[in-house]
Amino acid sequence: MSAMVLTLLVPVALKDDVVAAMLSHEPTARVGFTAREVEGYGRDVDYDSVVEQVRGHTLSVEIVVTADAAALRGLLDALGDEFNGRGLRWRIVAATADGLL
């Protein structure tokens, strides 16, 4: 298996729905994933509220899953069907190493 890493940035309001969709996707549920709240900064950040504009950052949930490319593409297809146009951002990069200690 050539490991790839998918990082999703999910609006906080969608976290539970996205996590549920990922757990219902068998390959993703099998390998597991992590999720944590993160702060987003930048000129082109989409703020969800005036409070975020005042703070100067937006809150998102970062979800990271490591799997083979085909499994990650399948997951993105499933998420795209359910969450198209809802503001999920993603990136896939190659893992230079992957293992368990």
C-alpha cells in the first residue's frame, strides 16, 4: 500500500455529520482518523460570524486520515455527494513513511 494523507477542513457546524459519514464509509472506518479544532487565518478566509471577523480567525475542524489513494478518493466521492457546496476543503499528500510503534 502506498500511503496517502487526506486532510479535511470542515466547518464546525458540520463536524458531527462529516464524522458520521466517514464512519459509515467502510475503508475509512477500518483505518480510523483523527479530528481536532483548528483556527484558520488569511485574507481570503470565509468568516462564519462577526465574532470570527473581530477575532481575526475562523474555527474549523481538521480531520486527518491515512490510507491508500483509492480509498481516499472513494471517501471524497462519498463526501462530495453528501456535502457538495458546504465548504469542506481537502488536500491529499503522499506519506513518506507510515507505521506503528
